Amino acid sequence: MAAGKGTRLKSKHPKVLHQVGGKPLLAHVIAAAQQVVPAKDIYVIVGHEADKVRESVQHTGVEFVVQEPQRGTGHALMCAASALKNYDQVIVLSGDAPLITAETIEKLRDFHQQKKPAMTILSAQLENPTGYGRIIRDNGRSGEVKAVVEEKSCTPAQRTLREINSGFYVFSTKPLFENIERLKNDNPHGEYYLTDMASVLRKSKQQVTAIETHNPAEILGSNTRAEMVDLDRKMRLEKCLKLMSQGVTIFYPDTCVIDWDVEVGADTTIEPFVQLLGRTRIGSDCRIRSYSVIQNSQIGDEVLIKPGCVLDEAIVSKGAILGPYSHLRPGSEIGEGAHVGNFVETKKIRLGKKSKANHLTYLGDSDIGEGVNIGAGTITCNYDGVNKYKTIIEDGAFIGSDATLVAPVKVGRGAYVAAASCITQDVPPDSLALGRAKQVVKEGWAKKKKKRK
């Protein structure tokens, strides 16, 4: 279910699109569900900002049902009746509970298939159940569920109960849709609540059961910003612990921000205050030093990333050294053993094997061969205000400091470009190119100037 506004978040954005662990709440729930059933059998009920929600997760291959207007969780299933009527059972998940696991979904499904009730509720025992609906069991009928009572409607005795409703259910489809129209909306919000199906089904002589999760944390939703941030913290700590169990060293894991889909190879060390975001992949025996931010990038084995580097959609090959304070923008491909150093920015380039750009340089829209030396302060001028152009530097070339390469231009194999040159024409292989004004020295000029003062 992903149709609600989430008004307590005080946000203009759909609740289920707020992120924890580096991706939307809803994406986590879909990922868990896809481990249990095929994507074509997963239906996302959308309503508030439906187009945005659909756009965010449509790549997963799930189906969509529109709830318009949004009149409660019971009404959401009414809207989905035509899509779900041909299934024997329906598993209902909350789109804002990202910690739910495939194992728990399977356990809930299997319990329902074994007991064959009309409705099965996933419940949890909480030390402090404040704010949650309570499960009311019938002790005379093998502990079956009589009703789910929202806290504000509980009697004093019911408030002492610690078993709560998680908002996750399995329904047998036939009794569900035979009885769902019996739901009433005589409440202050005029909504139809799916929790009321427990008492509706019991009144029609149907069986309602509940099964407890052994991990109450996984059913927690995020109704406020504080709850969402707490979920994010728990998820990221769990991610760090999982990586460490796989052979990764993470110093001060509470300071690191590692998204749920990140992968890191064994014997890699991650220092404090590192951010690994999106679908980043890092090989083995790497060291990622403090304050580096790496997003959607591929890092090979034995790579050293010094402090303060920023990488976005970059590819870095084995044994490369980056930083400190390098900025690799999308499309940067750094070859094996190459160096990208202090305050070097790259964008849409290929830097060949063992090539070096160590200081204060911008390389954009460039194809740079192997064994090339890029001197400090070099700039590839790739943009004329309208179009982008490419710079080609072939194997073994040497680019002197403070060179300006005005694209489109090609520097041939083994050629030299003298320091402070502005290169506007191709440089043949094994040649020397100079493009600077002849130095003029006027002896005594400064002394005379000072005397005039």
C-alpha cells in the first residue's frame, strides 16, 4: 500500500518516496516482496502523487492500482478488487515499513496456507505498544483473533495488551471480497479501515488468526521525520555489521553512510566519515580514506582513495590512486595504476594505464592513453559555449604544467607540450609543441618605477 500522504512528515512529497538506507521506503518493501513472488504479481496501490510514485519504482516491473480518492486502507483493497480477484490469496504490505524481510513475508504466507483462515495478521509484542492497535484474541477459540482495536478506542484493560497489529496481512481472496463491502466508515475521517476486516470476518463466521514476528523492529513504519531518521540509522548500522561479517573493516561505523545496495569486497578498509551511495561497487584490498563520497561508481581491487574525494558514476581500475580531493564526475574511467591527484577534476574521460594527473587540473571529454603525464594546472578546453569537443592524448605523451589544450585537438604518441603553452592545433607524434609568447625582459624597469613614486 503506497497511496497515503503521510501528513505527519510535513512534506509535499509522497511519504513512500522519502528515503532511508539510500532508497525510497517503498523500494525496500518491493525488494523484499520480489524475493517471494514475481514482480508481475506485485501490485502497488498508489494515490497521492500517483505519477511520482509510479515513476520511482516502475523499473522494478511491478503493477499499479490507483486509489482515487484515498479513503483508507480498506478502500484501497476495494479499488484493487478487479486486479486481485483471480488470486487465491493476497498478501498486504505497508509501503512505509522498509525493514520487512522476505523471510517474514514467507513465514506469514506459509502460516496462512497451513491454517487456511480468511485473514492472518502479522503481530508483534512491544515493550511499549503506545500508538498501535491491539490484537484482541479469543482465548476460547485457540487464540483466534476477535478484533483489532485502535488505541484510542481501547478499554483500560485492552491498553495493557502488548500484542500489536503490524499492518501486514494475508487474506483468502474469496471471503475478503465477499465481505469487504461490509466495512463502515463511521469515524471522524470517513475512511474504511482494513483493520476492521477482522471483526467483519468474525461476524460472518470466518476464521481470523495472527502470527507473531520474532523481530518487532522490522514492522516499524516511519510516520514522523524522527522515526524515519531512526530507521535510517538502524538500517545503515545493520549494513555496516553485514559488511564487516564479510571481511570489510569499517572504523567508527556510526560515522559512515553506506547505502543498502552498496557492495564491498573483503579486506577493504573504510575510514570514518565515508559515504558510499547508490549502487556503488568496491573491490577487495582497497582503502577508502575519510570524508570521501562515492556514488554509483565501480572501484576495482587495490585502489587507494585518499581523503576528501568525490566520485559520481565513475569507473576506477585496479591499483589506481585518487586524491586527496579529486573530483571524478560521470563518465570518468581511470585505468589500472593511474593517478588522479590533488584538486583534479575529470568528466567523461578515459585515463589510460599508469597515466598521471597529479595536481590542479581539469580533464573533460578526453581520451588519454597509457603512460601519459599531465602537468599541474593543465586544462582541456572542451566547451565553446554551444558544443562540446574532444581532446585526444596518445600513449607516452608529456603535457607540461599550465598547458591549455583547446579542443578538438590531438597530441600524438610520445609528443611533448611545453609548459604554459596554448595548443590549438594537432601535435604530431614525438614532436615538441610550444604555444606561448616570447619572454621580454626590461632591465631596471621596476627600479625606475619605484623612484617615480
